[in-house]
Amino acid sequence: MFERLDSHPLPSLLSVPEGPPPAGGWPVLFFLHGYDEAAPQPIEQALTQHGPFNPGNPPLVREQFILIAPQLVNAGDQWFRFAGAVEELLALVLDRHQGDPARCYLCGFSFGGNGVFDLALAMPGRWAALWAVDPTRLPEDPVKPPIWLSIGQIARRQEMVFIETLGLEAAASEEPAGDRLYLDEGADHVRSAQLAFKDVRIYNWLLRHRQERRRRRR
């Protein structure tokens, strides 16, 4: 189940695993939605379509990660405007729900994939790894954290540019181990998100990354 948060900079959905957290706290997966999921779409419907909150995803997603997904008030490629709100929401999760500050991951679909790039640049040192699903454009500057790019119909138009700019290699094995990977399964825009967020390999890849210097604030 998930909880709706209305009293913060952006309305959000939150899901916290049951039971005691692992040593260091729960990994946190922060999701940025695309164009069609902004308000006035009902938040419970919008943010469970194309991301980690989708009920058809593997059980480990809700069993092993705190999930947090804010909703923009207006649609558009504008996640870069909300770095402060994202930082505030992330701080709330870490402080109140025993999140692990060394294992915070940022993912997004479509315009939200663009937001992954933008917020990685706006919040340096915050994210242990990034996951962009069929973004519509390249980052404005180099992004440093480990990154997984799930390619669909939109990003495929510039596939080689994405690969060269981000320094990516193909995720060819069942347990990909590189720090900068891409996967193109030949899907269209929406289907690429459906496939990506059901792929256990990507969640396991995220969990292999952590920031050793990050410690829980006391």
C-alpha cells in the first residue's frame, strides 16, 4: 500500500516496506513522472502507471525500497525547477522513515528521465545511482553518478549520441556489473517504461551502488 502526502512542496505518493529496516536503513527510490502524469490527473492514478508504484511490478520493489514520487502541478519538462522540493521530500523520508542516505536512487520516465539528468546536476553528491527511462533529451552537462539508460522510441532517435555522451556500454548479461549501462529492447515509448520497471536486474543493479561517505544525520 502507499500513503498520499499533501502537506509538502509537491503532493506525493510514499510507500515504506513493512518490518524492520536493514542495517543503515531502507534504500530510497525517488521517481519523477512524465508529461501525462502531472496534475490535474488524480495522483493515485497518474503515479501508478509508469514507474515503481505500478502494481504489476516485482514484489521486491515495495519490499526492499522506500518509494517516493511527487506530482507536478503543471505538465512540462520542468523538474529542474523543483530541486529544492525534491531535497525536502528526500530529507523527510530519510528522517522519518529510516531511509539510508548512502543508498538514494533517482529514476524517471520521459520528461521525468530528463529530470533525472537535471536533478543529478542540481543536487551533486546526493544520488548513489541514476536511472533514466526513455528521456527526450540529453543532459546539459556531464552527469557523474552511475547511470542506467532504458531506451525506448524517443531516446532511440539519438541512441548513439546518448551512448557516446554518457559513456554507456550495453547491459548484455543477466547480472550487469558496469557503472554506465544502457538497454534497448526495441519497445515504443510507453512499453519501454513497462518493461523497464518490471526488470529485476535494474533494481538489483541500483542496490549494488552506495555512497560510503553518506551517514545518517543524528
